[in-house]
Amino acid sequence: MSASRFTTNTIRVGIAGLGRFGKLHAAVLSQLPGVEIAAVCDPLASEVTALGERYGVAGRFSDYDQMLAEASLDALFIVTPEPHHAAQAHAAIERGIPIFLEKPLATSHAEGVAVAAAAERAGVLVQVGFLLRFETQHALLKAEIDAGRFGPLVSVRVKRNCSRAWFPDYGARAHPVYETSIHDLDLLLWLIGSPCSEVYAVERNHTGLRYPDACFALLQFANGAVASVETSWFVPAGAPANVLTLTWHGTIDAELEVVGTERSARLRLLESGLAIWQPTLTTQLETALWPEVAGQVAGALREEVAHFIDCVRTGSPSPIASLSDAVAGLQLAETIVAAAARGSAITLTAES
């Protein structure tokens, strides 16, 4: 990675995509010292105007390429729908702009490989948004595993099931392996620290939308560890709500279990311990990912964004969120989809 390109202390940031997560990123960036939101871009003029007014943003665009050409950006956050990620990343890389790219890196392994290769050739920082690497409990677990206290890992189980009410927004947009399980595939690569060697998967489509609403996979890793992956969109409306950000209101039922020869661990991150009972529902306030305290966004998202800004300042690649792991996660996602379609296991090799 090339040395820092900045001559001032203020980093001019652009945000492409002003949906739910784009707004969250804007809130965090507006609170970081030495960062200016210099430009925002979205096809909806009303979103551009509203966010521009809220944070005093001078550069307001509906066209992505125009923003890149005119805004003089030091860094860019791409928070657009998944099918746009690869092309928008290439356009920014060509201009030498460091990129924070919300997951997934792309919608195919080949696209991800191409983005990573372009970034390496150009010496441009690209960090993909896997915020669980920046969450305190996951980071502590990773440190315990890396210190050898678990012994060799035997198995890892990951589950990420979501409210059924959300699925119509995503069922026509992205396979659940790319939308929800991609976080867990990244966790598996990060925690196990070994390439995957074999994949078996099953998926189901009960709702009749473009993509399946449930997917289950069994993965074998080169170091002998085994992992199971579960995701579905059938958490009922009556479940305790633990996601109450912006226009979201519902539940993510997520669990991580790690078994080693010497120790084991279980983490249910979104069960914060703070439950509020109301006449018609129970809410569990989210305290780990992006809670707002005293008007400030805290948690893993803030740590992740601040880390990226630090990497931009120093011109250094992230030691926490590697682009190669983001590419490997895409390969796993693609192989899971292929294995489910084939109905039998797929073996991965170094040349796959």
C-alpha cells in the first residue's frame, strides 16, 4: 500500500448510497474528528437533500461518476445495493480513492477477485465492512483462539436468522448467503484461520421470491475443523425485537458456538441482557453494533469506521479486515449456492 497521500489533517469523505446503512455511516463519520463529509450521492434527490442539510454537505449528487469526478475525495464509502459494488469500486480505484465497501465485496467470486487485483495494482486501500471483527466480544474470542487456549478447533456453528417481515425487501435482491451468512462466513475464515476444503448445502424457497428464504451448509476446513452455517427469514413478528435502528424493527436471531479440544464458547451477541417489556411486545436494546448513547453512535460500527479512517491517514492496509478474506468469503458463498443447486458436496482446491 502506498504512503499516505494527505497534506492536511481533514479527510474529505464521500458516501454513495443513503439507505439505512448509508445513514448510519454518515452519523458515525459526522462524529469523528478530522473528517468532513464532502459529498453524498443517491438516486433519490429527497435523500440527498435531507442528509446534505443535516450534516452541511456541500457536494450533493444523484450520479455516482459525477461525484467521483467533481468532489475531490480523500476516501469513499460505498453503501449501495449489492449488484453495484464491484463496478463502483473499480471506478473509485481508477481514481486512486481509498474505499470502504459495505459487504459483500461483490456478487460473485470472479468479480471479487477482479476488484482485489485492481486495488493491488493501483495500491489503493479497500476495506470491506465486516463489522463483527471490530465487536469487543468477537475480538476477545479471536484473541483466546489465537493464543492457543482452545486447542485445535473441532467445530464452529453459526446461525443468523432474521425477521420474516424484512424478506420482501431482500428476497428479490440477494441470495441470503450473500446478504446475511456472508458475515458468518467471514467469521469462520477469521476464527478458524484455514481454507475451506469441502462444502455441502441445502436451500429452500417457501415464499416464492427470486431467492431462497433458508439455507444450511456444512463446511470442512483444511485443518480438520468442521462448521455448520444456518440462515433463514422466518423469525416471527412476536419475537423479542433487538434491531430498532432507523426504519428497521424486528429480530436477528444470531448465535456463534466454538468448540476446541480444550475449551468451548457460545456467543449470542444481540441478546444484550437489557430487555424492556411493553404492553404488546418485548425489546432487547442492541448494545454492541451501533447503539446511540448521548447522541453518539458507539459500538462495532464506530470502531470499524474509525479504523478505516486511521488506515487512510497512514496509507496502510488494515491488519484486521483483509481484502483476501473478503474474496475468500465470496468463494465460500458461491460454493454454497452451487452445492445446494447440485445436491452434493463440492471439493475446493488451491486452484478453485
